[in-house]
Amino acid sequence: MDYITIYSTKDDNEVAVLKRVYSEEGINYRLDDTDEIGEVKRIQVVERDKTKARELLDQTGFLAASQAHAPVHRRMTGKKWIFIFLAAFIIIVVAMVILMFMNVD
């Protein structure tokens, strides 16, 4: 039988929940933890059970959970320039105040 990876995680609790759900539903699965470090565990299912396993992942919320662990890349293109401008403005104002107090006779 050909097994395909349906879910990967480092969390042992997620693995235990998925094993229980797949056992209750009668889905043929196996746990593949042949990672170099041994941290990542992959739940693999038989190819014919792929759609049912995906539906169960969606119903139990694991598809959203795996996306939550993904790194988030935030871009601040417009806001970055505002912060740079404000920092430069504050430096100029502080420099002017220092010069003003230094020139007092």
C-alpha cells in the first residue's frame, strides 16, 4: 500500500488526538518519525483514505492549527518610512534644543 503524508507536527498531543480520531473512523494510518533529528512526526494515510482524512483534519481544526504554526511574514513598507521620518525629525529637534541651550550667553 502507498502511504502519503497528510499531517506533520512536533506536538505529541496532536499526534495522539489524530491517532485516536483515525482509529475511531477506521482509517488506515501510520506514524512516520524518521526525521534526522526525530522531532517531526508525520501522520501518513493510505491513498484511498486521503480525502476522508483531510475532511477529518478540517473538522477537528488541525488544518487551521498547522497554518497557525507557520511563520508569519509581515511587511511594513509604508509604515517603515513614517517611523524613519519621525526618528529623523526627533533627532533634528533634539539637536536644535541642545544647540539653543549651548549658545546661551
